[in-house]
Amino acid sequence: MDEILPTRALVTPGYQYNSDPTCREINGRFYLFTTHDPFTVNFQKNNDFFRGMYDCHAYSTTDFDHWIDHGSLLNTHDSGWHQGSAVWDGDLGIPANGKFYAYIPFRMNPDSEDNYGHYQIGVFEADRIEGPYGDVHGSPLRSWDGQEIWGLSPTVVYADSGEPYLIWGGDAGVEAHHTVSLAKLKPSMTELAEPAHLLQVEEYNAAGGLEYFESPILFKRGELWYLTYVAIKDLEGKRNLNYTETDLPGCYIQYATSKSMFGPFHTGIRHFIHPTLYGDHNNQQGVCLYRGEWYVAYHIGSRSRHRQVCVTKIGFEADGSLVPIFPDQDPGAGTPGVSHLTLDAFANKREAQEFHARQDATDEDGILRDVHFKLKDCGYLRFNGIDFGNGAQGYRVEVSCENPGLNGGHLEFRLGNPQGQKIADARIEWTKGSRNYVTLTGPATPVPGVHDVFLLARGQGGDAEGHLFNLNWFTFTRGFFPERKAVYAVDCGGVGEDGLQPDQAAGPEGWGYVGNTVAARTDAVIYYNASLPNALKTGRMPTLQAPAFGYRFPVPGGSYGVQLLFAEIGDAAYGARTFDVEVNGRVVLENFEILTSASGPNRVAVREFPGIKPAGGGIEVRFLSKGGRALVNAIRVYADAS
């Protein structure tokens, strides 16, 4: 077990590894947003070069004693334009326009490279604080004139006028990266409105030592703007004049002040948060105002690359200077020695690797450094203190199974112990691959209160070691609505997998494709969940000579919904395949491009069009090529979907 330096300021009772905190008050609660080192004190994975940071979490409290873990808000699966697996020090839950925004750096170079990587920033939007967050652009954030931005530590700061600005630090993987950039955001919060201002900070001082390193956090109190940031004493052995001989070695949170948010911030530098006795070479911080008081969240290290977050109140001297914080002595914001954590039953996702205990559950690498668990008969994962409130009505769970001989496979949700009350039961079937994930839904017995939950596997016909199927993540839902039954559900270009109908040509009065078309196929894993891991490996497109093709579905009068699923399964580059989609002669998608819409290759973009009225005895969907050949992978037609 990894060793964290004891401190009363930890917010997750020594259970969850978390790092790179930011914070803010939302609806009267203190929200803490963090990255996630892999994964908990109960289950640890390699985090060399911090490449194992797979997702972002949220926690909230009102009293700093009782915390709620809101689960995984966003992870490396949520965009597909990066090669590496890590998500680093961004920010989430930023309210604007009736929505919530996130700015997250993704590792752009492959994990196979033994380095800290280089990063570009994704922009995400959600309807709820806890997500899910959707990739706005399907590509990294660009500068105001369309140029690439390489950066870390993005967050939003508001000018005196109330206008939002994005602040970020330079990327550790590119030359001259020790910079702080500040640029006004457009009202949409998703694009920069102007060229970036470079804030003046002390990078190298007179003795040659590096001062500003990373993680710029800017806030205003009274008439002063405070720029806090990470610095490392005498980095690479170069003397830094901002430190005395008696200062501990390691990582400091420093600060400088200015009368303007644009600085300069290169003089009057002082210590804010000191290193621990370990001499940490890693720390980061978030600062916010909560109920009229200022707080800072920071992480402390261990003897490896796993970290945990502390929250404490900021003290100010009469002249506005910050009272120094010493983590070894920090009592934290709550009652000393008291910190209670419950898990939100209705989290966006509760990752399997966050378990408190396991039996007959073997970890296996999934996709992009996540981990799923291979469960044997009566094997389980236990999660402590899940808060159901007034009770859940349903569940969602992501599973996979590579065992064609699986018989009677199901996952039971039990309370208290492996033989406790069963509140839900998911039937598991062969998905034709351990990484071919499907999301299952079903009803749950509503039981109120806080309970330990066991996810228990049952069945026969496992692999040679007895593993039946794999569990990736789960959550509960406040309501349960059975899935709609489709009138038509077509495996375009395929033989009918994942419960869809085999593709066929339309007869004189039957359903099917029309026009000169060919089928396309890939063997790659379709890894953004759409519960069609096999069918979406195939698609249908026109021949080289034919610009368009379509599908015809005879239906009686009424109202219908048409759902189209797309995955870029070819070698097309961004922008190379664009097309229009018509439903009964009306353009519903114009200049549609799969890669951007799906945020990368081998990922799914779903578009649904309700309220479709039959014309000429049916529904016709046409795909009209513009650049490259149009492509569709699956189609569903639902009755009464308007």
C-alpha cells in the first residue's frame, strides 16, 4: 500500500487518489474537481510520468466534514483526437449559459513514449455539474486565428467587467513552456475571442534558477489580483534567490500580486504553500470563495506518483499577504480528525476500479488505461457507503464478455453483503470480445439510505480460469424507462449483430438500401459506448461512381423517430468525408463530418430526428456525398417517437 503523509486536511479519508484540484461554490455547495491518480489505496496501478491519470472526479460538501463523491465526470474515452491516455490538470463544473463547461488537457503523444508528454486542451459542455460532458469541437481548442494551442492548467477567471477569460500555462512538452496565457472567451464559452496576453512572471531569476513552473491560478480579493503558481526550489540544482538555505527542498505554491489581472506578476514573490517533510516535487492548487471565505485546495504526494487532496481556509494578513500553509501541520477546513465520505448512487459513472474490496475479481487493462474486472461465479466488487437518497428506480452498467459458452450470466446488485437484499439484476450475454462493451439498463428496487453495495457475478461457462464476464462501470438512476422497441434496426453493411437486422437491398415493396452501394468494414474496436460494439464495425457507402444512396422503410401512418449511428471506420482524414443527409426529402444534416462529430476515429456519433411523418407509404433516408463517400453504420426507426 502506498504511503501518504498523515494530515487532517485530507477530504477523502485515505481512500481515493486524487490530484490537481480546482474548486468553486455552486448552488450553496463547495465543489471540488480533481484528476484521478490510478486508482485508490485499495487498488494501485503504475503512474510513471503521470500517464495513468484516466478521469476527472467531483466531490462536494457544505461543512467540510461530510463529503459526497460524485464519481467520474469525464475520462479519456470522451474524446478521440488524442493518442495518449492521460487527462491532466483542467477544470470542470464552470457555470455559464445555463450549462456547465470543462477545459481538459489531453496527452497528445503515445503512452509508449517514456516522457511527460505534450498536451492540447479540449472544451466540454454538460447540462449537469456531474456530467456527462460532451466534446464541443471534436478537436482541441484553437487560438482566435485557428492556430494550435499547447497548454496545461486551463481554468476560467472573470474580469471586473464580468467577462470570462481563459487562463492556462505553457505545455511541459514543448520549448519555452514556462508561460502564462490569458485570453477573453466568447459568450459561448467554447472559443477564444482575442489573441492571448502573456502575463509577465519571473521565469528565471538573476542566479539562473527557474521560478514560475506551472499551474497559474488567478483570483481577486479587494483591490489586489493574486497569481498563484507552482515552483520548485533549486530545480535541477540551479540556485533560486526566492528561497533561503533553511527552506525545505521540493515543490512550493508561490504567489505574486498586482493591481491588474494582466499583471505584471514578476516581483514581490512569496511562499504560499510549503512542501511536506517528504520534500515533494509535485503540488497544484485551486482557489475559490465559498460563503464569504477564501479556500485553497491542494494535493500532497506520496513516495510514488499517487496523490490526495487537502482543503483548507486561506488566511490574509492586514497588508493582503497570504498566511503560509504547512501541509504537515494543516488542520484542514473541517473538524480536525473528522472526514466522512459517501458515494453518490446517481453519479455519471462509478468506475469499477474505485472498489473498496473484491473477491474473485481480476483486473485487466481495458482501452486507454482504464481497467475492467473479470468476475468469476460469486466474485464481487464492494463499494462502501453508496447514498441512494429516497431510492433508485433503475441501473446502468457497462460490461463485456469474450466467452461464447457463457450460460446464465447475470450481475446482481446486493446490499450489505453478498447474500444481502438483491435490488437489481442485469442479464449478461456474449459480446464477442473483452473490449466490446455494452451498456445495460434495468429496473431497481427503490431502497432509501446509505448502503454498502456488492456487484456479484453469477453464471457458468467461463474461461479456463473461471471468469464469466467483465465489469467496467455502473451507476443508478432515479427513474427507469424501458428502451423503445424499434420498428426497424439495421446493421448497415453487416450480417445482423448486436440484435440488429441483417442489411439487405430493398425489394419492390420491402425495406432496405437503394442505389449503387458497397459495404465497408474494420476490425478495430469501436470504443465509444453505443452498445453496438460489433455492428458498428460495418457500414454502407455509395460506390465510387455513385454520389448518393439511401434506405427505404415502409411504415403505416403515424409519427416516427429516425436514429442514425455513424463511426469513421476508414482511413479518412478530418474533413475528407463530408455529406448531407435527407429524410423524406428534407435536409436534416448538412456537411456532416463523422470524425469531428464523433471526436475521433472508431467512435460513434448518434443523430436522432423525431416527428417524422411517412411520405409515399414510408420513410426514405438518403445520404448525399460531397467530399469523399457518405457512410452510415446503423439505422433505427422508432414508432411514436415525437
